Amino acid sequence: MIEAILKSRKWLSPNVQAVTLQPKAEFSFRPGQYIGIQTQGGVTRCYSIANSPAADNHIELHIRRWPGGAFSDFPLRKISVGDKLHI
């Protein structure tokens, strides 16, 4: 697992939020790949990476909120910019 910092959150629509992560270690990926995010409680969900690889090594995810979802409310409502996540 790699530690990442939440850089930003931005609502794209009433149900989709763009979440930008900054890995604390070198992280390379190809377009179309996905990552798993683990909560502090150990729940893991996978999300497709929405951006192309960039020089600043950030990862952008588009996360849809599912009412009553076991995980979707965690990244959308319970974390703040600067928080650490495991990917």
C-alpha cells in the first residue's frame, strides 16, 4: 500500500465528486488503470483513474455517491483536504 494525501475535492454534479490524491511515493500508471482506496476500518473499494499520467504525479478520481453505499459516503463526506489515505 502507498500513502496518499487528499489534495482537493470538487463536486462535478450533485452525485459525482472529483477527488485529487498526491501519492507520497513514486507512483506510475497508464490511462484506464484503477486503484483501491482503503478506509481506516479496512474497507477497500476500487476506482478508475480519471486523469492521464502527469508530471506532478497526482491521481484524479471521479467518485459517484450511492445513497446507502457502504463506501461512497466515506471519501465524499468524511475526509478532508490534507487527510492521509492508503491506496
